[in-house]
Amino acid sequence: MPTRFSKTRKHRGHVSAGKGRIGKHRKHPGGRGLAGGQHQNTTMVTLLWTLVPAETREAYLAGQKKDTAPVLDLLPLGYSKVLGKGRLPEIPIVVRARYVSKLAEKKITEAGGVVELVA
């Protein structure tokens, strides 16, 4: 593209060239490259049963289904780690997650459930 057609030509003579007040157009506000990105979406043990569909949850909590346990795959739901805060009902549940804290694993197994680590 020829220089005469570039948008910066229209900004000549104007101090900030459309970038706000002086000094506001920062160099690398988010860092460079793959900087950041250390956040993992987590959920707590207390909230696991809220992620089970309502009709299925009611059947298990009422004691109608005792021969099977619900399988809760957290990755499609947007969670990658389970933390151990809160309490679980004494009903088995199978939890599939990428990461599980020690306390969360202990609480799930004490309730009769199983933890499956998924890559």
C-alpha cells in the first residue's frame, strides 16, 4: 500500500494520533508472547452435584438409583481442577477432571465415589 493511502497520514499534526491522551498507548500491556495464561478454571467439591443435570440429580439424591453412579466429566463443562472446599452428600459420584487436589480426592472417595484423571 502506498504511504499516501495509509491512515497515519491523516493523523499528522495531531499529538496522540488517535491513541488517547499522551502516554496512554502502552507498549506491551499484556506482556509478550505466551506471557500470562496461568489461570485454571476450578470448581469446588460442594458444587459438583449442581453440575449434574437436575432430573438425574433428583433421582440419585432421592435414593431411586442405587445401583449406578453419575459420571461427571468436567472438561466439557469448562472446569479443569477440583478443589476440596465444602461437603459432599454420601452418594457415590464418578468425577473426571484434569487435576484434583488431595482433599477433594479424599472427600470424593469417602463418599464412595471415584476420581478419574483425564489428560
